[in-house]
Amino acid sequence: MNPLQLYLLFAKIGFFTFGGGFAMIPFFQSELVENHQLLSASEFADIVALAQMTPGPVGLNAATYLGQQQAGFLGAVAATLGVCTPSLTIGLAVALFLKAFGNNRFLKAALCGIRPATLGLIAAAVIFFAETSAFATPLANLWHTGESFRLCWQGTVIFLGCLFVQWKWKPNLLLVLLGAAVAGAVLCH
């Protein structure tokens, strides 16, 4: 893809996503993996994991990395600007009009619908990551092909270990990620 195509693609994702970076992940997956076939599901999961580990919003980091991968430095700039333009535009408009329309019943009703939709998008991202890390069989295959459900034991052990450590002791997230990386190197080599 050229930089203009990247800008338009990421601007489209940015305009139709509510809820931040994690809510963007299903849109990224749909556009980049399924529609344009720029990445495999596994490559996409790796990019999002790297974007999560680096400072800054996960959606912005993923867009920058994917833009660079597709069209070099100009692609990175285009994708970054593309994903930022909608939120800056909408944020500015909201800031200008919120005082005037903050108590508008139609706006309140729209936000009432957007909140659960955002939760659904984040849940879709959780399912995607479960399918690429803890499940050995994608969930969609269970219904379409009748395959039996299987877990990837290594991914499941790492997931449960991270969940337990985070729940019990709430350490710095970087330590949890580093521990997961070490566990992955040991269990998945």
C-alpha cells in the first residue's frame, strides 16, 4: 500500500472506532488481515503484542508499525496521522459543542448505545487473542468444520499464570510481560 492508501485506511478505522486502542483491534484485524490480507493472524497478534509493550496507545503504536512495514517512513507517518486525525477532529468538535449539547437527550441516548458496543469490540479483541495464543483451534472452525475444541497448553499456562500474578500481587505490568516472554521462551521453544 502507498502512504495515501494507508492514511485513508487508518483514518477510516479511526472514524468508526469508539473506546480507544483495544476497541480498534477488531477493525485492524478485519481490514489488515481479512480484507487486504497484508498480514497473517499470527503476524498481526505479534504486532499488537509489540505495540502493547511499547510506550503510548496500542492503536497508535500498531498503526505506526504497520505503516512502516508497508511503506517505510512515509507509510509510518501516513498511518499515524490517519489514525490520529479522526480522534483529534472528533475531540475538538466534542470540546466545542459539549457544553451546548451535554444535556441533549439524543446525545445521551447515542452514548448509551456506544458504551456496550465498545465493550463488545474489546471482547472481540480478547477472543482474537485467545484464538492466536491459548486456543489450538479457532472458534469459528468449531462451527464451520466441526473440529473439536483444543487448547494450546503453553499459551493457557502463560495466560493463567499472568492472570493469577496480576490478580494476587498487581506487579508492574512490564514485569508481567517480561515474565511472560521468559515463560514463552521456555515453554514454546
